[in-house]
Amino acid sequence: MTDDERAALETERFQALALLHHQQGHAAMAGESAEFCGQCGNDIPAARRKALPGVTLCIGCKAAEELLERRR
Ligand SMILES: [Zn+2]
């Protein structure tokens, strides 16, 4: 792999990560967990916020999201 190819890969990875962070919102970018679910607005239990820093979805929405991703 040349340096150019490696640089292109790094850029691609960075952009994918930046997009992911954008989708998760600014709270996730700061490493802070959201108090309310970004999907349905329900409270996210404190224990879940603590266990998963940067979490933005409640358990139900996260499960639904993972199901959708698996189907893709
Ligand atoms: Zn939710």
C-alpha cells in the first residue's frame, strides 16, 4: 500500500466517523449521553447512560435500529 492509498483510507475512515457522530448529534460528539432518546423522546435510564457514554437512544429504539441495520 502506498502512502497516498493509506492517506485516502484514513480520510475515508475519518469521514465515516464524522458522519456517524453527526447523525448521533452533538451530545455524542462531546462524549455525553443524552437524557432523552433521540428517536422517541423517552427518558434514557441513568444506568444506561452511565454504561454507554454517548448513548442517544433508549433501549427499545436501539434494539429497533440494530434490527434494521442487520437487515440492510
Ligand atoms: Zn427511544
